[in-house]
Amino acid sequence: MTMSMAASHAKGKFATDNIFDANAAAVKAAVQFGKDKVTNATIGALLDDNEVLVCLPTVEKVLRNLPVEELINYAPIAGLPDYLDAVIDLAVDIHRPEAYIKAIATSGGSGVIHHTIWNYTEIGDTVLTTDWFWGPYRVLCQDALRKLDTFTMFDEQQHFNMVSFQEKVTALLAKQDSLVIILNSPAHNPTGYSLSDAEWAQVLNLCKEIAQDKSKKIILDVDIAYLDFAGEKAASRSFMKQFGGLPENILVILGYSMSKSFTAYGQRVGAMIGVSSSKDVIDEFVNINQYSSRATWSNINRGAMRMLATIYKDKSLLAQVDAERNRGYQMIQERAGIFTREAKAANLKMLPFFGGYFLTIPVNNPAAVCDKLHEDNIFAVPLAQGIRIAVCAVTSRKITGMAAAVAKAKAAV
Ligand code: PLP
């Protein structure tokens, strides 16, 4: 047996990272064959048509012009107050739900999920999400000594599968008194799916029905990491109005992230936004999550919070950021449009894509299909039941022909 110093719960932890491995293979191929010959569809960041990482120009300008004290100083643990006001407004826009709403700064959208799991489930509990999901959800659950279970995300018509959702929610709430449900919408990673307002209404109707039993608690963790790449501002937020007037035993937590919205990935800034009809629940939300921040990362990046607050307060800067981001959104939509049209022509089934950074092709043997694609110098991320294509990172020129290559690789394995 190998020597170990780790505590029993930590023994054997090893973060395998499909995305990192696939990217490393792409980087190696680029060195060997030339960057021009290699399509790297593994990167979860917006690259322009020269494959350069995009920083929204106004974000760069505001960040570089901040006084150095704003960059280096500590921030309040809960976050800068004007940052917190700004993120609530930026998240909900004109669709503010009728409810008590408060925000706490977190280390990115990841921090939101971390605190939600830690503070709203018991050790050993099961958290629920869709069967297509962002891998770190599982790591976040397991590291906190919780489990992750999934329901089937799509029905035969490629719509949100209410039947599977209902079955799993009901079964889990028969075993435990509270349930954290993570729903990543709009512009879900990895598929690009967005629940419609009608689908949200169905989700909430089920939650309300279950919540009639006051001994049950539902915490809906709505991961909105791709909100600003999901389409028109108001339309992509209209579902949020439905989070008003919910029973007290349903708490909605919006997981806001600056990573994509402000092209600020490594700055590690986000916010958890609690929405509840109970003042007590929201006061508790602020207290317990602030406490957990103190116990994990303490305070977060002051400079990036100040940058957002500065942009938010100056309506012309905000309009500039919206316009710059919209150009990025249009660029991704154009790439996804090329892939979608060519997939149709090649008879290649895709999962429904509306927006965001990724699209997904369901396949039976994802690793083998990805390996086969390497022969064409195309690198994508193998998932459990499909392959993920980062349309955020592949130029229109390189995405042309890619669907046909995927169809060929799929047929060959
Ligand atoms: N949620 C999803 C689905 C994501 O894909 C990401 C980032 O890739 C996040 C949340 C959180 O990102 P961050 O912690 O950088 O804000």
C-alpha cells in the first residue's frame, strides 16, 4: 500500500480533467503540425477570429484605470455594497421578481455552487441536476461529502423532460427533507439549451406542489453563468419574474458570474443572489453564506468588483460593454449556425442549441469519436454520452467542415 497522510475523507481524491487533457493534446498537435492545421474546440473562453482571447475593450480600459489601491486592497467579506446592488440589477434587469432579494460576493459562479451545497444540504445528501452537466458539479458535491444524482434532461422531442424531473425530485424528497436542484439555464453548458418560460412554469409548479408539505424544502440553484450569451437581454431573463411570490420553503439562488459576462474568468468574481418571499430566509442567507466565505476564501477580488460597479454606474460605459459583448455573442451564434446547418446536411444529430459557449453531439462512444477526430487534427471534449464543441473558441473558418468530420468519425467507430 502506498503511504498516505490524507484524512479518510480525502484519501484517493484525484481530479481527472477531460477538458484539460483534450486541450493538452490540441496544444501538442499545434506544435507538431502548426496552429493553422489544428482545430481546438476544447477551450471554454471566447476567442476572436484570430484565435486570440477576447477581453471586452471597455472592461480592459476600466480595469487598467482603477487606482492601484482598488486593485490591491481587501474588500468586505460580503462584497462591495455597490457591486452587490449592481449584480442584482444586471442579473434580473426588468424581470425583477416580487421577493426579498440579497446578494453575497463569491469566488466566481463556482463559489455559488460551493456555498449552496455546503449550507443547504446535510452531509450525505444527494443534489440533483441534469444528466448533461458541467463536470465540476460532481466534484463540488463529492468534496463536500454529498452525492450528485441526475435526471434525463431531454424528452423524445428534445424538450425539457418534465417526467424524468418529477420522478427524481419526488424520489429524492421522499428520502430527504431538503433538496438542492442545480439547473443551468439559459444557455446550458454543455448543450446550449435554455428552458422556455413555459418549462420554467412547469418546474415551479411541481416545486410548489411538493412545497405544500411544509416539512420539505427546495433550493433551486439557477446557474446563470452564460446569461449574457443567451440572446436578447430582456427576453433571456423573462423567466426570472416567476421566482416572485413562491412559498417560503422554496429558495431560489441565482449563480451570477463575471467570468463570461465581463470576460473576467481568472479574476474569480461572482455572486449568489438569494430570492425568497421570506425576510427571515434572506437574512439567514446573507449570514450563513458570508460566514462560509470567511471560512473558505475570505474576501474576493476587489478590483474586478470595482470595475463592474464603475461600469454599471456609468450608463454609457454599460452600453459600450453590452455592445462589445453582443459582438462576441453574434460571433458565436454565427459559428454555431455554420455547425448546425452542416450537421443537418450530414445527418448528424445535435442537442438543441440556443446560446452560450458550447454545443453537444450525442454519440455512443465519445472517447473513441474524439480519438478518431484527432486524425483530422480536431480536438473536442469527450463527455459521458457525447462530445462537446466549444463554439466560443473555434473560428468560422475552422468550424466550416467540422460537422462533416464529426459525422465521419462517429460512423467510423
Ligand atoms: N457554471 C457553469 C455551467 C460553467 O460552465 C462555469 C464555468 O465554466 C461556471 C458555472 C462557473 O464559472 P466561474 O467559477 O469561472 O464563474
